[in-house]
Amino acid sequence: MEKEKEIVQLLHDIRGVLACHQASSIAEYPGRSGLSSFLDGCRLQVTSGSPGAPITEENNRSAGTASVTKKSDLGSLAEIAAEVEQCTSCALAARRSCGVSGRGRGDKVRLFVIGHWLTVTEQSSPEAVFGKEEDLMLERMLAAIHLPMEEVFVTNVIKCGVGPDIQPQAEHLDACASYLRRQITAAAPELICTMGMVATKTLLQRSQPLSRLRGRFYTYRGAEGLEIPLLPTFHPGYLVRNPEMKKATWLDLQALEKYLEK
């Protein structure tokens, strides 16, 4: 039974890596001699009676034709949410208060909003994504540009809700990256808005400060040639602490509204 659990976890990890590669537009792997030798050794182990799943004709056909994960294999938003709830990909899982996949219907996503992570407090609600006060501010921001929440999906880079004493690190961001990219592919939104430096840097891989990156449109490139306009702006939590930045954020929101009106 323990061996079966290890195999299931391994398959889960492999799927996440493949999905991350696919979302990063990696379409194939080099067939070097070392890789070929390794695969030949694996085949030899299986055919000689080593423990593992039997190789059938159907398995062989699948192995020969599916070299990379297809877009349809990346999972729906609901399937990804179920994986997030069971995720143990990094050490943060043992300290999280809850899994936070995101909020939104997913059937028609016009705007995909991304923050950093949920800080869980005694005042947090089970539906919180950014936080109680931050979520209310986000709803007001979107209402100001006449965008109903039914057309928005809101999520974070980090899929664990953690206490105020926990500061996620780079390895935790890396562990969650494939979930985020798969969610974007599943939602296929018209537009992405990254809120805060963590989300912006994760998707754009740029080191400039957010004050220089915000207010301009960039292109997010995902799986299957997916290209989506992306606009960075400030996180609602930052605006709560720095209300003087609301004017600059309002300019960004107006740019979002203008784009979605096209």
C-alpha cells in the first residue's frame, strides 16, 4: 500500500512538471544517448518481471504517440482545484491553514487576476483569496470599471493560505508555478492582471520594480501557443497601506476597461 502511494505521488509530480514544461512552450525533449539508455533500462526492468504496471498494446500506443502533455490533459479549473487541496509538493503544505485555488466560475473568464498568497487570520473567511479587506477592495475596483465578478477569476501564485508568521520562499513559488500556468490555460482569459511584484515577476520574469512595470501591456505566452495581454498593477493589500497609490492604480484599471471594450 505504501509503495502504491509513492507511485501515485510520483505520477502526480511528473504530471506537474510536464504541465509546467508545456505551459512554458517546451514541445519536445532531446533524444540524447544517455536518455535512450535510461529508457532502455526501464523497459528491460518491466519486461523482466519487476514490480510495476503491465505494458499493454494500449499503453505502447500511448507511449509512442503522446510525447508531451496536450492542452486538454492540463486539467479543468475544478480538477486543478482538487489537486491543490491534496498538494504536498513543498514543505509549505505541512504549515498551511488551507488550500487556495482561486475564485471564479471559469466558464467565461474575461479577466484573470493574480496576487501573491493569502495570509490567514482569525477574520479570514473560507472564500477569501487575497484577504477580507483586500477582496472587498478588489470587488470595488472591478465594479468601477463595470466588470462583473462572474467574468473574473481571482487566484494567487502560492496556493496555500498561511499564517502571518510564515513568509513563502522561492522554492514554494516554484512548486506552485505549474498550477498557475495550468489555470491560465484552462481559463483562456481575454486579459491577465498581475497585482503586486510577486505575481508580476512570476509571469514576466522581469527584475524591474513594479513602479516601472505597471501601466503597460505585456504578453504572457503559455501552452499551445497561447498569448494573452498582461497588465501589472498594485495589489489591493498595498493600496490599503498606501492609499496615495490609488490614483495610479485607477489609471491602470481604466486601461483594463478600455482594452476589454474593444
